Amino acid sequence: MVSVTDKESTKRVARATGRIYVSKEVIRRIKENRIEKGNVLTTAKVAGIMGAKKTDMLIPLCHTLGVDFIDLDFEVSPEYIDVFSYVEATHKTGVEMESLVAVTNALLTIYDMCKAIDKSMEISDIKLIEKRGGKTTFYRNKILSLNISKKRGIPKTPVDEVEVIKDCGIKSDAHCKKSSKRQVSLLSTVSIQKIKDKGLNVKYGDFAENITVRDIPLYEIPVGTKIRFENGVIMDVTQIGKKYHKRSKISEVIGDNINIMLREGIFAKVLNNGVIRVGEEIIVEF
């Protein structure tokens, strides 16, 4: 077992995810609560919590932790179920394994409860998507939207993929400019949700962001951090937020006072040529 004796206890957070592919019949019965063994998602949630609390008994040499909080969420799609775990503790070591065990145990419970209906179910994509506390911070999540515009100062239109050009930006976007500090703009659903909570109906691209990312608090990322994309593109964070100079078409859509891009959007410089697609992963570590 690795010694953590000399480490300082800090708040540690980890989130993980995993997916189970199931038949449409399984999805239908889960939604109708017609699985013979009982309520599938409620049982899977309890199983995930129980598994996380027993991680040190399942994984050899894993430290015994006093976990402060565990939660699981489920997203049900027509052909699969995504499981998301969140684990929190104040300790000398992280809770990544607890979060991963929570997801795994929840997925196995879904499998066990539904195997009489569908023996072809498949579990996949179990991975860590967030780790905070300790020496490093790690985020990995999906690109939800890619957005471009021909002119500056207007909402951007979603597209399926974009070509990025080294030290310039996104091809065909108005902000593609050689040697600019703000070649590509990124905004997270963490920030967008704050505006939706005010009752405003906004779409991806309305804040003029090029890349809309799921669940990563981008505004916490230090300038100089490398952002890596699944297909090999790398960007360098150059700026957090920006000054507001004049009214624009964006103001007409969302208003001056609640343009979250001005405070929590980030900007980056492109370090290599490549292609980015909706649905691929973005990875940040600092």
C-alpha cells in the first residue's frame, strides 16, 4: 500500500461514468417499472452507493476512506443507459476508485435485474470524468456542440464537425485569425445552466461560443493549460472571459447583463491542425 502519511487531508471529489447497452424491451419495462426483480434504477443506485463504501474490500491495496457523500444519476436513452457517479471525501488520497466502483456496481446490478429479458446486454465506457483535490485536477467529458459564424458579434450556428488550423482557429469561422489570442472560444453547460435557471431559453451557440462542453467548469482552468481532444487536436488556454465593448446581435438574443461568455467563457490558441467532431471527448489536466 502506498504511504499517504505525510500528505495533507483535503476535500477530494471524483466523478465517473459508464454505459450499458440494452434492448428496447428492457428500456420499456424499466420505464414502466415492470421488471420482475423490482425498480431497476433505484436498486442500481443503492448498489452503487454500497459498492463505493466497500471499495477497500474489493480492490487490493486500496486505502480505507471515510466517504462523506455518494450519489448516482441515470440517463435513459432508447438503446442504452448511462450511469454517472459522484463521490466526495476529505482525506489524504483521492476517491477515483470509489467513484468507478459505484458506476461498475450499478451497471452490474442493471445487468443482473434485466438478464432474464435480454442476455445480450453489453457494459462499456467505464471511465473517470472528473477528479479534484490533491496535486492535480482532471476533467474529461463530451463536446455537445460545435458552432461557427461568418460574422463577429452574432450567435453561431451548430455544425457536426470543424477543421482547425494551427495558430489561426476554426476554418470558416469569423474569429479565425492568425496569431490571435482568442482563436477558439469554449463554454460549458455548467455556465449555460445558470442562464437557463433565470428562465431564458438559449441554444448552443447563442453565446457565440465555438465549442460547447458538457459539465466542465472551464472558468477554473488556468491560462496556459493544454486542452486535448479525442482525435489529437491540442489547444492552449490563453484567456478567461473578455471585456464587453459594444452591443451586438448576441445582446438582442441574451441581453448584456447575462452574457455568461464574458465572465466564464474561455479562449484558446490552436497548436496543431486537425478535425473536431460533436460527441468526441475533451480532456483537461492541470
